[in-house]
Amino acid sequence: VTLPSINNGNFADTYRGLSVAMEGSGIQLLLGATNYRIEKEEELVRQLLTRNPEAIVMTGGHHTQATRDLIAARDLPVVEMWDLPDDPLGHAVGFSNAEAMALVVRHLAQTGRQRLAFVGASAGADSRGVERRAGAQAAARALGLPDLTVIDAGAAPVSMRHGASRIEEIGDEVRAFDALVCVSDPVAFGALSACRRLGLSVPEDIAITGFGQFEVAQVSEPRITTVDVGARRIGEEVAGVLDALFAGEEAPNRIEIAPRLVPGGTS
């Protein structure tokens, strides 16, 4: 199994769902962290394949061509999760990151917010973050809103610290927006803390939204408006696919998880 990070609560929940569901199966899970780099994923896949695995589970649908070639040369089940790639390597369990973020933009528009800014990592390593940004931009255009401003919070992975420091760097310029659409809940929490230090009331002066239904969104005051993508369920569904394949049975090539908007007190 490859994950972008072992520090991310969402990916930890996915791994937990997968590992708990596979208890008693006799399968040992080997975990590798890619740090959001497909080149690192390629290196890990090479190493994992030397162990003659029963299956490979990868996060996301973006890979180097060498990774694709390595997988194609082996006759073993492959599951890509947290994404729904157009050209899957085998089976896919996930959701559209673009459409999930569009839920947030529609919600903000319905509450009267028009001048939106997207706070996320630099384009590049985090393909899911790039898709969320694109989804937010497309939704804003479709609703006739002004072009979404992009606030670059630095290289992936971005965290609470990145969200806070970037908004503090912008300072009073953040008042030009009436909503910050953050790539994740930790980034949103950092942005929320920074806005308060700048003397802004949330959501009266500015709305803030996150993504992922992290624990921090649920305990924050006010609670952060977010999107629940069923992180643990993704792992459980992957386990179901593997169980079927190991038993010689057919499994769905594509399992789509429906994201759910979770309104909070920040919007």
C-alpha cells in the first residue's frame, strides 16, 4: 500500500479501514509513504514488487510511465484509491476531487459569497489538490462568480502552519475576499486562526471552508464547514475488492464514493 503521507488523518483513516477489514485474511500489509511525489511512488513500487505481493494498492490515479510499465508487467490485482482515473490500472475506489470541491463553492454562492480565494499547495506534487482547485474554479465560472483568486500556501503537503502563515503574510489584503476555500481542514484551521488574529470575524467578515472532515474541523470553534469524503469507507471498500479478487470472484472495476457537504459555523 502506498500513501502520500502517514501524518495525514484522512489517509490514516483509510489505512485503518483497510487494515481492520482485512484482519484474519492472512495478508500482511506493507506500507510506503510517497510524500506526494510520483517519483517516490515509482521507487516504492519497485521495492514492493521485489516482495512478490498479492496485490498493489496506490493512492491516486497519477503515476510515472515507469510505474505503469512495472505494474503492467506483473499479473496481480491493482487498486487505485482516493481518485477515479479515466484510465485505471485495474480497479478504482474513490471520488471526483473536482466535484467534491464544487459542492463547497455552490454552498458559498448560495449564502451570498462571491469573492472567493482558494488556499492550497503549489501546483505540482499534490494532484488531488490540483483537481480540487480546478473544481472550485470551474464551479465559480459556472455560477457567474468572479475568477477565483489562488493563494499559494507552499509545496505539498500543506498544513495548519502553512494556512496560518500564508494568511498572516497577506494581512489586511485578505479583506478583499468574502470566503477562503481551503484545500483541507488543517489549512482551513490555520487560516481561521490567522483571520482571528487579524481581527476578522468568521463567518461575518469572511467565510472559511475546509475539506476532508478531519477531527480538527469537528472540534474547532466554530466548527469548520467541510466535505466528508468517506476516508475510512474507502479503505473498507478496497478491502472488499481485494477479498473478492483473492477468492477468484469478480469485483467492481469502479466504486464511486459520494462526497457530502458538512456545513459548519465558518460559512
